Amino acid sequence: MKELYSFEVKRKVEERVPHVRKTKNGPVETTKKVTKTLKNRIVFARPSISQVEDADFFYGQKYNEYINAGFLTKAMLAKKMGDLGGLTSKVTEERMNQVIVENMEASRSIEFFEGAENPTNEQEEQLKEAKESFAASRAELHEYESAIRSQFSQTADSKAEIKVIEWLVLYFSYFEDELGTANETTKRDLFPIFTGEDYALKRESMLEMQEHDSEITDITFLRNKELFEKAFDTLIKVASIWYNKLGEDQKSIDEAIKDLFGEDE
């Protein structure tokens, strides 16, 4: 198994450790409860070529299911919105192209004027205007992109993609843990976060971990649940970035996460 991306999560555990308690009759050996912070490395494995084919097949199945259920495709919705003068109309497209140009020009102006030594008052004013233009155009683009995502979130394409991203996370998410110690060397291995031999069982495992059942006492399950809660959002981001070909290794995925989710990270 090859790793595509990894990151660390921290969790707190309570342990009983040997403790010598002083009494009037002398020291007494006992134990005391201490809280330790443990680190677990979370790994998203790189799917093989055949596994990518399985993912594409799963996407196709879900896509057809949503089509049969009456959901529009992105192409169908875009045409409908364009005909009605919506977000995908020719006028809106031309405006967005203009905003992109304004954003690029403002960025170049900022880079130029900020690099100037002893700028004149006129240059400082131009720099201020460029920064205002950059912020305004970026805000307009962000608003447009958010509106587009919202409009297309209920299409067969988007819903099928959400399902295939979930499929990838369920099959390729692992955590690293100790196997034991041999010859004074600690051995570590990777274990799946979601248990089960197929998608249905793995998804059932995920749903169980999403439940807030305070009566569960199984240590292994509680450990996996905590790892799931701390790692799931990042795993979804990593799977989505890789599936949409925005990153293909640790470095490029890190950069994509920063670019796409920088404000949230």
C-alpha cells in the first residue's frame, strides 16, 4: 500500500500508572490516574489503477440512480439557467471574465508598486486603488463561485461525486498505531479507520461512529470514533482534491488545501 497523504491528530487518554503514596505507616505502592496526549498519524492511501476503476464504476452507478430519481445533470441545469438569464447566462459569463482580468491586473499592479523603492504619492495612491480593486474583484468571484456551487449542489453529478468521495474515504483511510516492541524497537503498522469488507459495512461503521452514544465502553471503538471525529473533515478534503486532480502528492495536496480552505484551516 502506497501513501498519498498523511497528517497527525492528537487525542487524550487516561491511564493508571504505578504510584508510591506516603502514609503514616510508610510508603504504599498503588496506582494513580494520569492523562496523556497521544499522536496518531492518519494516512490516506493512494488508490491503485484498478481501484480507480472501481471508484469510477461506483460513481456511474450513483449518477444513474440520481438521474432515475429525477435529478438534473449539471449540463441540463446550466442550459436551463442560461435560457432564463441566470448564473450561466452569456452576460454573466462575460462579466466574470472581466472580473478575472481585473483581478489579475490588480495583482500585477500590487506586485509592481510594492516593489518600488521610495514610492511617490501618486504610486502610493495607485497601490491603494489596486488593493481595493483586487479585494473587490476577489469578493465578487468568491460570491459567484459560492452561488454556482449552491445552484449545482442538487444535480446528479454533484450528488454522485459526494458519494464517490465518501467511498474513497471509507476504503483508503488508515491510522498508524503501535504493534508492540521487539528488540527494543517499537513496531508500527496501519489499520483501517472504518471496519468492514465492503462499502455497506464500512458505511455502517461510519454511521455508528457519528452516533453520540454515551453508553459505549468498547475501548477500540471509542479510539476509532475519536480518530474519525478529528480526521474526517481533512480526509474528505484530501479525497476531493485528489479525485478532482488538484493534487497528487503530499506537497501539492497541502498547497491545494491552503488555497481552497485557507480561511478554515
